[in-house]
Amino acid sequence: MIEIDDLTVQFGGVRGLSALTARLPEPVTGLVGPNGAGKTTLINVLSGFVRPTTGRVGIDGQDLSDIAIHKRAAFGIRRTFQNEQVVENLTAADNINAILDNVPTDGQPRAALIAQALEFVGLAAKGNVLGRDLNAYQRRMLEIARAMVGRPRLIMMDEPGAGLAQHESEHLRDVIRRLHGHCGAQVLLVDHDVDLISATCTATLVLDFGSAIAYGATASVLAEPKVRAAYLGVLEDAT
């Protein structure tokens, strides 16, 4: 479970998050809101890239402030980026192998872990292809494959649905829905694609101006007038 307690992040005179408190127990949780709402700030705090001004974040009772940023991958904190962080001159398989240097393998052969991850995301035939020769969608899938190896606890995805064709988006939905059952990780999904959020997220947290304005079952949350006003640009009094 993701635990957020009275979390405030201040950047000079700008408050990125304001006394945010939440408990996120669902296998796949959406994190949505307009630009500047605090979504990226929250995942940066969870990743260790940004330190809270006050408050804390934790996973399953473990305070993440006690875990150095370079040790969070081994603890199980993983992240994919909108601009894929694929090593261009390594094969797809070696991109995953590099992650296995820093995460638990539980004594399993690396080759088997790599093959399983590639198969899961639909890249079984691309293991020997260099990163630079993968298309944008394949690179995005490779990021997910890297995130899911080595006992992940939390996988944060930043705009994985951006710019995808319809068939790619459908495959992405299937991958996200199956992730928790396959590797046990919670997924925190940041995306502006309402259809993707609706299709994959059991619950959704909505931020606006650094504060939570709604949390609950995704369909109910996205139907709330205040959420539609903030996130979908629909005025509450429009009839």
C-alpha cells in the first residue's frame, strides 16, 4: 500500500504539494489532474528525486525517507518515463540485464527472468535487437519489462499512453491490467488518457493545485463535477 502523510513540497514560493494525505491500496491506481497539479512532484518524491519539505511517503509500512535514492530500486520502487530511458547501444535483453545488477533475483537464472519479462510485454522476438533499432512503442514496452523484474513493489508509469496507435493502446491496457498478478507490484499510473485510466485503474486519485480533490472508484471519481471541472475542463454549472 502507498502511504502519504501530510506531504508538502515547496519549491521556493511555489507549493508543489500541500499537506497531501492518502492511502492507496489498490493494485492499479490512477493519478490524474491538470498540468501543474502535483502529479510529477508526487512520483518524484516516491522515486527519491525530490525530498519533502514536510510529511512522509511509505510503502507497506516502510518509510521511504529511510531509503537512499540509489537503494530504492533494490527495495522495489520502479518507474517508467514518458521519454523512454532505453540504452541505445545495448540489446533489449541487455537493457533488462543491466537492471538485474541492482535488484533481487531470488537465485533465478538471469536468462529466464529476461525471457519472461520480454514475453510478458510482447517483445520475445526482440531480445537481440539494439535499443536504437526499436520503435517508440517497443521502447515503451521495454521500459515496463525492465521495471517488472526483481521483485518490484511499486511501478510508477508516467504517460505510457501518450502518442500510441489504437492497437498499441489496447495492448498497453492488457499489459497494465496483468502486471500486478504477474509480479505482485502495485501500479501508479499517471496519464491524461481518460479511457486508459478507466480501463485499467480500480481507483483513482485526483490532484489539483497540490491537493487531493477526489479519491475512490475510478468511474465514480471521474464522474464527479469538481473532477470534470478541474481535469476534463467541464464547468460544474454547465447544463
